Amino acid sequence: MNNIELHDLLDKLKEYNFSEIEIVKKAYEYAANLHSGQTRQSGEPYVSHPLNVAYILAELKMDPVTIGCALIHEAITLNKMTYEEIEEMFGSESAIIVSSVTKISNLKQTFKINNPEKYRRIIVGLSENPATLFIKFADRLHNLRTLKVHDKEHQKYIIDETQNIYIPIAHRLGMKKMKSEMEDLCLQYTDPDGYNKVLDKINSSKTELEKSLARMK
């Protein structure tokens, strides 16, 4: 789903009897204010990114604190809020989660392709709350979905890091849905011809299956 807006997120939350909508609205208001005037490289308002991250997590039926933190997950990284301000506004649990996400984000300069296992351990170790990993993986997933606006060098860096770090962690933690989509998105960049061939086969199989079902009916 593209062009996610606040009402889309709220509708998705209501699908699983999400009871604390006001927390999400409050977090979104802060996010919209924090990122006011900012745009992503795609030209979209910057707040579209945390909104999409929150929506990905809503599809996984995550809790109110996790969804709220997703909306402000870059507040510390972009020097928009301090740990203390988040703690005061949203509570200590939220401050810890957003701080942990920031620590993981700041690791990108130390990424070494020849030592991925150590990097994976560091990421998991920095995640003081499991919600941290879910937010960081949703963040990476949305960045992959919008990767085409970046130059080839940045694309390669993100793909390498995703394949060597994020996908193996997602596999170990049983994040099947995220892992599968990240693999698909990476394949589009590393082997576009192979990706299209697989897609054609899937679509062909789907057509044949639909024909078979129609005959059975």
C-alpha cells in the first residue's frame, strides 16, 4: 500500500481491536511537528516514512507503545528530541526503545561485510526491548521499498547490509513476512532478470490454478 496517511494507520489498528488510539494520535502529532518542512529524497514529506514504518508494524498487530515509538523512531537520530524529552512525553519504555533504535542506526559506519556475525550480535545486544528490532526491521523494509530514488552506491550498501545482517536475524527470530519481502526486494536489485522470471512463473502458476479451480467449480 502506497501513500499511507494517518487515517489508513488508524483503520488498520482498529481491525485488531487496538484500544489506545490516542497514544498513536499523540505520537503522530509530534512526528508531524518534528519533521515539518522536511522531505525525503523521493520528494515526499518526511513524516511519510515513520507513518509507513508504523503501518508495517500495525499489519503485524503490534502494541500501542511499539506503534507510538515507530512514529518517533528517528527523533533522537535527527536531533529533534532528547532521551529525556521522549521519557517525559511518552514514558521510560518508549525512551529506551527509541534510544536503542538510534544506537543501531548509528552503527552503519562500522558495518563490515567480512564480519557480519559480530555485527548481528551487536544489533541484537543493543535491542534492550524486542520492540526495537521490530521497529528497525520495519524501518529497513520501508527503506528497501523506496530504494530506487538513491544512487547505485547507496543501493549496494543497503542491499549488502540487508542480505548479510537483517535477513539472517529475521530468519532466526521467525519474522517470516518481513524476511520474505526483504529477500524479494533485494533480488530486484541484485538479479532483476532472475526476479522477473520468478515473478512470471508465479503469475503463470496463479493463472493455471485459477483455471483449475474454475473447472472444479
